[in-house]
Amino acid sequence: MSWRSTYKAGVAALGTLVAISVAGVAAVAIGSAGAGGTAQAAVAGVADASVADAGVPGGGPATAATYRVSGAAQVRTRLHWTPQRMRTATALAPAPTRAGLPATTRMPMQPTESQAAPAASAPKGTPRAAPFAGSPTTGALFYTTGGKNHFCTASVVDSTAGDMVLTAAHCVYWKGFATNIEYVPGYHDGKQPYGAWPVARITVASGWESSHNPDLDFAFLTTASVGGQRIQARTGGLTIGFTRWYSEKIEVIGHNDTDTEPIRCATKSFRFRTGQMEFYCHGFWTGTSGGPWIIGYNARNGTGTVFGVIGGYEQGGDYEWASYSAYFGPATRSLYQQVEHQTATLPTPTPAQPPKPAPTATGSAGIAYHPISDTPR
């Protein structure tokens, strides 16, 4: 097992923030996925791409690696994700370390007597996440990697075109880009109240693509239109916040591998180290990677300001009570601006056939339970 070796208690600290302006975005060249759905990479540059955030990692080379998914591949994605496949999708498989061992190990929900005790325990007063019926701006992100069906958590963020979704980079890229990516906002109990949206483009930072820098563990997805409508017009969106304080009162939402409904938790974020934030809350198991950290969450319509996603250090954390996020600084802002520029200059592929209607679930359907002791979030 790869437990976090020491217990890091302490008082939340405010990071030193430096305001840095990012120059304009250069033109983006994007490769097109072939008939087999294998996307071709294209690297997008940003003027002054070497901008550094005076002590805040993730503010360095602001260069995007973007994959475009063809219309035909989007159609195959819609056909691939049947209700049954969604119900049986599992959380992300372990990522190998240099030694070939799992990078992280999540603590099982009900440890057995034969399992070793954790190296650390949650601080007194740590809150616990509770299930709820879902939010229009957050949902489950389904995808295929290594020939297996998986899911993470994602959220819709405000954009000019109204088609942008935010998640963790490790959900959509490891040794290559994931395929069959479809986002289902508000997913719960097998239901798709706002439909299902195939992804047309995937954008991660080149520093994540080349070295899996945990300070760059965020990704922006561009969804295709469905029935002539953009996703934000259907769901609304979260405002995205950059260079905020590390310490904030937040609501965090995620989709667990152990529940049929999403969970949410009201807690506080704090500085773990420069470039990484942390929060304490019980109940964030596998599948919650990409879950948004929301300031000023409005439970009625799902709005608020997202300034982090579960990921970063240890791909989100070794313990179900401690979770992490890369700090959203100039590098995140730069990547967001590049995706905005792509949408403004390049047409979004349209699926070759009308989208299938959202299925209506019967009975107690949802994300199935799977053993999680050897899988990261």
C-alpha cells in the first residue's frame, strides 16, 4: 500500500498570491480523430508561454495539448454508453509509478480486521459528505481507457460558447487520451435529467502530458451540441476562479464508486503546499476525481465559483478524509483562455446522426459498487 507517510495536521495558511497578466492566445492547430476514434495530438501555444507565477507552481509554460474527436467517433460514443455500461463503469484504475506499483491506494469503506491500520486518522471534527439528488452543473464523466469503462466527476463552467466542462487531467490522459468520453450532468440513480453530451475536444497542459506534473492536474473538455443546443444553455455553469486564496469556505461534489447518488460536503480548503490545496471531509472515495471545489454554492441551481478540482497530489489523496487540488493560478487561466480561443476559431464537430434520447431508469439503478481498496480516485 502507498499510504501517506505522515499526518499533516495544522492551521490553514494563506498562500502568497501574485497577480500576473497572461498575454493573448496564439492560433491553435488541432488534429482530427480517425475512423477508429484514435485522436491525433496538436500543441497549442500561448504568447509569453514561459510566464511564471513567482513561487506558485503551475504558472510556468502555459501550453496546451488538445485532441479533437471526429463526429463519427462522437456517434460511436453515444452508442457505446448504454445505461447498463454506465451502471457497471468503474472508477479509474491504478496509475503505475516508476517502480511499477500502484501510485495510490484508497482506504476501503469498511476495512476488515486483516487489513493494516491506516498510518493517520482524520482530525477531530472532520465533516462527512452526504448523498443528494444531484446538481445541473455537476455530473459523471464516462470514458474508456485500456479497453475498460470508467468514470470520474466533472462540472460545467461558464464560457463564451457555453460548451466547456472541467475535470482532473488524470481522468482523461495518462499514457494517452481517453476515448468514448461522454458527460452526464446531474447523473443519479441511473437517470440522465439533462441528457448526455459527447466530448468533441480534450485539452490538458503540455506539462501534464509530458510528466504528469500534479500542479497541472486539470483539464478542459469541449462538448458537442446536442439537438442543436449547447450544454450551458441546458444546465447553467459555474464561474471559474483564478488566483483565489488557498483558504475558502467551499462545497465539494463528487460521484463515488460506492453510491448510486452523488455526494456533497461543506468544508474549508487550506494550503497544503505551494501549488496544492487540501480539504478534510469523510466519504470521498474512488470516482470523485474531478469533483469541483465550489465557493458560494447555490443548491437551488448549482451555481457558484469553482476554484479547484479533486486531483493533484496523489491524484487526489490516499485517504477518504483528505483530498487535494492543484492551485488554479496563471497556468489554469492560460489553458482556459486557449480553449476559449479554440472555440472561437474552430467549428465544433457535429455528430453524424441525431443524438439518442436520454434513457429513463427504472428500479434502483446507478453506479455499481466495486471494491476500491486498490484503486485511486
